[in-house]
Amino acid sequence: MKKMMNWMLAAILVCGASVFTACDSNDDNPAPQSDIAEKIIGKWMVEELDGQPCPTNLKAVITFLSPTKAYGSLSDYYSDSWSNHASADVVINGNNVTLTAFENEYTKHITVADIHSITDKDMMLKSDWKVYIDGEMVINEVYDNERYIRINNDFEEDIVGTWEGKVTSEEDEHTDGELHRWEYKADGTYIYYNKVDDEWVNNNDVLAEYFVDGILLCTRWKQTADSEELREWWEIESIKDGVMKWTALRQREDGTTYTATFQMTKVK
């Protein structure tokens, strides 16, 4: 495993080309605006696609700060988006929630979500997501029913420091099964180390960036200026007593899935 693969607007939203399942009766009895404005405050992450668990590589996080402001994070390979706590304006009208965010000076995301139901733990919704580049719409995707869960942990600060570890599952996308080190810095960059004999050697990647939003860890890296950019996503299961555990639901090319796990200890 070498390091970690827009905007949650894409995920409120984008998690893939599938849709979530929900009862049809939700359309007839949508959540009232008062419930939405109150209960939507907080951090949310997609949990299921079309009734199935969402692969970690497709996950994103959105945090509603108020009924009018939010921010979201998403690393999306397909659109080349790298949105780290991107701010968004929110408008709530009945059970309709509209989010507008600028990923950069050229790219704007607009998502219109109809919330079927919302509780303290999860919400079901339907969304229409559009992306504009220089004023021209380049993406328009509609998702019928999606399920999001509330995220109560945020490991953004806890991950800072140097960690040593390796994959603990039989399978993962970027792994050699050997011990490595990652030095996560507060500025969103990191250093990746290989062990050569008894020395830890900086890999000197030309690009090595990460972000954590809630429990979602997204990383991207390039070894040289001419090499392919690679990305990886994990969900941080826990950080406790100097031990950090990751998990991720991966999808193979044939559509089957498996769970990858990783464990690291903090280097003092």
C-alpha cells in the first residue's frame, strides 16, 4: 500500500454511477423543513449505493455548519477533483436542499437534493448534480435514493506525526507487505519512507498530499514529474494509544469486493 483516491457535493451526491434504495413512501412523506434545518447540522458520509455498501474509493464527506453554509471533501479519480474542505452555500426550501460550491476559479458544482427522511443517525435523499467549467455544464448526474450516515469522529489532527506499519489483510491495491513509514504533516503533505538495511530513506516523491475529513483519509502521490498520479482512500477505524487502524472496502475489476485493513504505530 503506498499512500491513498469533485467534492462531496458530488457525493451528496456522487458516490458512483449507482443509486441508493429507499422506500417509495418517502417521496409521499418527505421530511419537513424544520427537521431538515435542525438535524442536517453536522458531518455526513455516504454509506450505501443501491442497497449495497459504498466502496471507500467512492466516498466523500460533507459537513453542514448551518442551514446556509457547508464544506465538503472528495478525491475523485474520474473528474480529477481534489476537494479538501471546500466551502459551499446552502439553501433549504421545504425538503429541497441546494448546495453551490466553487472547486476553483473555473469549476462550479451545484447539487439539488430532495431529502426523503433524516434522523440523528442517517438520511435518505435524491440528488441532481451538475458541474460547470468556465460556465459550460460538463457533468449532469441524477441519483434516485442515497443513504448517508452521521460521522461523529474527526481524526484530522490525530493523524499528524510519523507512523510505521503495513497492510494486515491478504489483499490491497498498493502494497508490498513490507513495513513503511509515513510522516503526516499539518500542512497536508507527507513523506513516505522505505527501509533500506537499517535506515529509513525518504522516497522523495515529487507529489505527496493527503487530507482527513472525519474518518475519510485521501492521499495522492507521484514519484516523478512524468509518472502517473496515484491515489488511495481509507476509512480510519480508530486512533488510540499510539495505534492507528484503517479499513477500506475495495472493488475489483470484475465487480466483486473485499475488505482491506492496515495497522500502524506512532513513532516517537
